[in-house]
Amino acid sequence: MTKRIRQSTVAAVTVLLAAASACSGQQSPAPGEAGLGTTAAQAGRGAGGIAADKARAFTLVASGDVLPHSSVIDRAAADAGGRGYDFAPMLKGAAPVVSGADLAICHMETVYGEAGGPYTGYPSFKSPPEVAQGLRATGFDSCSTASNHTLDDGADGVRRTLDALDKEGIAHAGSARSAAEAARPTLLKAGRGRHAAKVAHLAYTYGTNDVPLPEGQPWAVNLIDRRRIVADARAARRAGADVVAVSLHWGTEWQDEPDEEQLTLGRQLTAATSAGRPDIDLVLGTHAHVPQAYEKVNGTWIIYGMGDQVAGAMINYEGAQDPRGNQGSIGRFTFAPPAGPGKRWTVSKAEFVPHWYDTTAGRVVNLNTAIDEGATHHRPVRDRIRDVVLGRGAADDGLLMGK
């Protein structure tokens, strides 16, 4: 990620690391090939979870990078009034959208330090574990934890982060404390009752800022590899997932348009099928730190980049403070039950909610709500986010701007 304002320029060198083996312990064939695909019988009741005639629709929301720079940590300390750190007030503006969904997914960009600190911002992050309390208060159910900063404090940072999320009852995907944990897909319940849908949440990152994986722990963080992602998605389906959502930490920082690697991987992942059913039902992108487009590819929605949900004032590669680094969107998708056994859950309604993190006040702002309440000076920022999000023709496929 890029630096916080007032900090010196540091060149971030990132490389793609060798991918770890798939959860199944095998390499899957390329999308569309035979091999690890789910059988037609498995794709109905059993492998897909609940019977189609008993399934109920649900809403899923996802938001962008939670990136506590030093200024964000200072804001949380002030909001706590001298009693630790309180991140709930800064996230309160997102809470109605997040808590109003049946299932809410965040991206936890950084790892947590020890209770009491010390805590650090860019370039090597260690955030207060109280971040997890703020996420829970906002209504998040799961967070992707695979990013280029996952190994900023080695295996200890991973352990502390996942321990804190566990304590708050927040599921996580993308990093692990053990091989057994890494091999289990994260399965979430969307809705209430015995007929609630099961959603698998998988997460991967392009790299770890050239920090090597901990010795003897190749499973500590999931690295992007097409074959592995498809294999994991198929394993999650066999484990009972009705819907498979994949978080990808990818793309080019400060670039509004998705890059060629995003476009290519997005096409490949959404083309992967088993028994005529897509292996992946939703792709959620992070990392670019600016809003990027939504697009329906091979019948599956991709968010190339949601931008930052929480971050300090940002400096781009030209050395200028760039307000785009505090702009983002929350994706909201309503999934309708399958038409029959072996059919996919379909997105009956796709929405985006534009938001902005006010670095002066230290608050997330729902831009449409703010404009409705009279803050019309937010309109140009809202409209810029809308234009970027719709830049690849998503409106033609039904994407709406929500509140």
C-alpha cells in the first residue's frame, strides 16, 4: 500500500511468491477441464447445502481496506477517552448498511500488535487488537486477512490477529495459524434458521511485500494462484457451500481501471465450472486504494476494487496527497435461491453504496445519506465514485447505486 501523509517515500517492492498447494492437496485442472469438478449429484442437495425448495434469499455486503495508519490509531485513542482504543465511532457511518445485511465481509489489511502496544502505521503495520471490537460493533461477520501486509509481524502477527477476531466472533479467511486451519474453508451462515444458506469465504493476496513465508509455515497466508483458487472453491462446494465468495488482494495501486492481470484472472475464475455450475459466485477485490469498477463476467459479479474503507490521508506515487485514497464503495448483493437442484444461486439485485473516510473528523461517511441530509458538497465525490464503479458497463447488467 502507499504511504500516509507526512511520511517519507519508501519504495515498495513486491513479487509474486510461489503458490502453496491446494486445500485438497492436489492441483486442479484449468477452468473448464475435467478433474476436480463436482458431480451433478453433488451439485444438488448435499454438496450445495440446502434443498432448493427450502432455500431463502439473503443479502451479502462487502467493504474495502481497513487500514489503520498512525492517524487512525490516534483517532481511535481519542474516541476511547483515554481508555484504550475505540474504532466503532469511526465506522458508525457504515453500520446501517453493514448490519442491515444477512452477511457482511470486511478486508482487514493489517495485523494486530500485542495488547497495550506499541502500535505502528506505514510501512510496517501493527494495529491495536481493538480494531476487531469495532468491526464487530459495526456488524461484520467475516474478514479477509490475506494482504501484502499479512506478514508485517511474521507468524506472531497472524496469530494475534486471528485470535482477536475469534474473540469477537468474527470469522476470517486468507491467513492461518496451522496447516489444519488453512485447509478448512471458512463457511458462513447467511440468514437465520435451519434453511439459511451456507457461504464459503476464501481469500488470497498477490504477495507479501517480499517478506518470506514463516519457516515451516507455507500455509500462513494464501497466495493467488488460479488453479489453487478453483480447487479451493470446489472443495468448499463439496463441504456444503451454496455460494462461494472469493476475496482477492490484487491490482495496481492508484489505478482507477483494473489492470490486465485482474481482467485475465477474473475471466478465468468466473469461467470455471463443475457439472454446469460456476465454481465461484462472487469476486471481491481490494488493494488498489481507489475505487474500481464492478463488472458482470461470465454471469458472475466481480468488484475489481472497493477502495479504502478506513485509512489515513494518502500520498500517491507522484508524491501528492490524493483524496481518492479515502474513497470507496460497499458492494451489496441479494442472492436468490436456485431454480432447482444443481442450479446456482443467482444475484437478483446488485448494488453499490459510495462512501468516504473523512480524515479530519475520523469518520466513515455514507455519501448518499449525507447528500440526502443536506451535505450537497459531497455530490462531486459521490458522482466520481459512481462513474468509476459503472465504468465497465455494469449499469447495463443491472447494477444500482444504493443507500
